[in-house]
Amino acid sequence: MTLLQHDIIYSANNPQAIVIQMSATHERESMEKELSALLTMTYIPFILCRIEVGNWDADLTPWQAAPTFGKENFLGKADETLLSLQTDILPLLRSQYTDIPICLAGYSLAGLFALWSATQTKSFKSIAAASPSVWYPDWITFAQSHPTQADAIYLSLGDREDRSRLPLLREVKNCIIQQDKLFEQQGKKHILEWNEGTHFNNPDLRTARALAWCLNNIH
């Protein structure tokens, strides 16, 4: 089973929500900028728990798929990652904070993992999926038959993310519009926001906006 490391990045007094953010090693510094921005966007007291993910292409993908970048296959071990979250991280957090709602958050493949996790469990009240990898092979087909169990979902995408030399990534705009329509059909509280630029423009600020919306709509 995938073993996850976690850090409490921020903890307010009398928190009203827990944010669990899946994050890569290289994002550790950018989370400081993200947190600074987030604190100007919400008045909801919260806890921010960072989960370090070692191999995104393995640990955050819901099933195996051929490589999109390079030569390494996507290994589809999201079920192991979610199991570790539910058996290790959530009980630890719940031992200190019993009843407050939890938001699961992530950028890129971590955003896809958050969306997928919400189809598997009711553990997460809201989902913050910033520029999620909804282009992932067969994702929309899966989402059509596996409704989310979260109450509120934030989606975003850069307005130039579909301008890629890779055919699969060129589908991301169409896919996220379809995902948003699915949430509408399911009667969920949801939003799709468009950001300027490619996938790599200001991911920390995009994530902060995603978290702020979820925190402001978590009750």
C-alpha cells in the first residue's frame, strides 16, 4: 500500500474546515505563496494539510494508461493512495477535529485524483480541482457512470491549456466542459472558472482561488 507523508502547513484557531492538498516535492515552496494568497481570499478558519506524493504518474492515476509524456506508463495506483488517506491520514485528523468538513484539493493530476476520490467515498465535503487532468484516457466515460459524492466542486482551466502538440491534451477544454455539465446534471453546487494562460501559469494562485471557493462554500 502507498504510504503517505503529511505536514500541517497551517492551522487556525477553532478551524471550521480541513483542506487536504495532494502535492509534489517541488511544490513545497510554492505552497507558501499559495497560502499567503488564500488567507486574503477567505475568512473561514481552516487547517491546511499537505500530502506529499512521490510518483504522480503512479500514485494519482485511477487506472493504467499509455504514456502521454515520455516513455513511462501511468500505473493507476490511485486506489492505494486513497486507501492510505482513509486508513492513516483521515483518522489522525479526525482524532483531533471530529466533525468539521474536509476539502480534498489538487492541481493537475492531483486535481484528477481529487475528482476520482469523490466518486469512491463520501469522506470529502468539497473538491478543489485546479486545472485537473480530465483529459486522462477514458475519464469522462468513467465520470458519466460514477457520480461524485461531494457536495461542492470547483473546476478551473487555463484558456490556452488545449493548445498542445499532444492530441490527448487538446481535448482538455472539451472534457472539462463535459465534467462541469455532469455536475450540473447531478444537482451539485459547482463552478468552472477560466484562467489566463497555459497549464503552467501561476498554479499557486489558481490553487488558492480553488481553495477559497471551497472554503467559502463548504457549509
